[in-house]
Amino acid sequence: MIKTQGLTKVFKIGKKEETELVAVNDLTLEVERGEVFGFLGPNGAGKTTTVRMLTGLIRPSAGIAQIAGFELGKNDTEIRQNVGILTESPGMYDRLTAEKNLTIFANLYDVPDNEKSVNKYLSMLGLWERRNDTVGSFSKGMRQKLAVARALIHEPQILFLDEPTTGLDPEASKTVRDFVEELKTEGRTIFMTTHNLDEAEKLCDRVGIFQQRLLTLDSPSNLREKMYGRRVVFHLRELQPGWVDLVSNMPGTGNVEAADNKLVISLKDPEQSNPEIVKALVLAGAEVQFVGEIRHSLEQIYLEMVNNSERGQR
């Protein structure tokens, strides 16, 4: 659904535009149909610039892209018809009602039965009871939910969400996350930028960590395994000499560390190795209290990648 090759954006800044600022550098990626893709990076990394290019709002300086089968720069009208976008600070007609706001955009998109579509999304996002209230009276959370409805009113193939829960209270954030989960079950393609790494880990099939250029791209679980491997902790009632060597010589076992009656073992395939290790330890006289895997968070991966990138640029 989204394909880019060498996508680049350079801004000319200064009074005489003599200085070049590279916002996006040689971005190549592919987002599949029905995928929730998380685009992660610090402020100023170029995430919003990327979204604006992919939705046909600004032109790239170099590179090519296809969005929903349409070529960026040649079929921008068709691209805009097939995407929905939620910006970080969505503008609304504050003096108009929620219903009227959605109706205006339904008419702009030539939605066949705009009244049905407006009512559908007002109901789905819990705004039906406030449909006749002016948007200026809405809380930030309600405005954000209305903005999500506006982005979906024309049933786009691809939905771009730029920091969809920034500044929202926990209840409003949960509503937006739950709605993204629902869209995911419908097979929608969602491209989401976010600073909320826990949110990204829960919602996204794959994530790209980005800082002007793409640093890494994979599922959260694969990124953890690539960077840290899989490490399992065997908690024992008592640790005896010789058990480290016993486990180290077993197939599929990597590094083995011992501390505080625990064995921390790097394993290629814990699901296969864990039962064999437990069996060997029990036969050697160990009392295994429980077994758990060390789970590195997406936040740890993100911080390490971004920090390494910043150090490399110095």
C-alpha cells in the first residue's frame, strides 16, 4: 500500500535560502495492506514531514513513492482521495456543531450517503450525544475523536495518524487506541507516528525507528531478538557449583550467567530448550522455582538506536 524509494526532503532556509536542512534522507520502506506501521523518532526527526510527503501535501526533493497504487507527484489528487490524515493539532470549525463539521468534509469527499456516514462515526467514537454542540465547547479528547472521525469519513484505504494521543487524558487516549485496534481488525492500513512507545508496541505490527534516515525496521519482537537475543532466567532454590557447566554444554545454549541462585541463559529457541534445561537441572538435584524470560522494552531499543545515531553524527 505504501512504497518509497530514496524519498528525500531538503528545505532551503535563511533569508536567501542559502542553507539546506535535510529533513528526510533517502527513505526506502514498504508498508503492506492491513498493516499498522509505527514511525518512531524524536522531535525534529522528520516524521511529520514524511507524512506530509506521503499524503501529497508537500513535494519531495528526491525519490519516488507509491501510495495505494498511485504515484506521488503524478496522481496526488487520487492519493488524497484514498488517504485519511489526523494531524497532531487538527483544526476544526469551532462555531459549528460536530455533525456540521463532519458533513462539510463528507460533502468535500463526495461521500455517497453523507448523513449515514456522519452518524456512523459520531456513534462509533462516542460523540452522538454531543452531535449538536459546537466544537468550540469540546475538550481536547473530544476534538481528537472528532478529528479521527473526519479522517475516516470517506472510508480511505490508508489512514495516517500523526501523534494521535499526544496531550490526551488516559480515558481519551484509550478510546483512540481501542478505535485503532478496531480499524486493524477491518484490515485498514495505518501509518502512525507516536512518541508513546508502549502504545506502539501494543498496536503496531512493525515499527521503523527514524531520525532523518531510517535506522531500523522490523516487528518489536524481532528487534528485541536482534539486539539482545533471548535471555531466560531459571530461579532455583539453591545454586550449586557445576550447574553452569552442565547447562552451558547443552544444545542451543549461549552465554550462561549465575547470580543469587539464578541462572541467566541466552537461548536460540527457549520454547524448545526450556523443558530440556529444567529436566537436566532437576536430574542434577536442583529445585526449579520458576522460569521467566527477560523482556527488553521497545523504549530500550529506541533509546539505544537514537543515541547511537546521535553519537555517530558528532
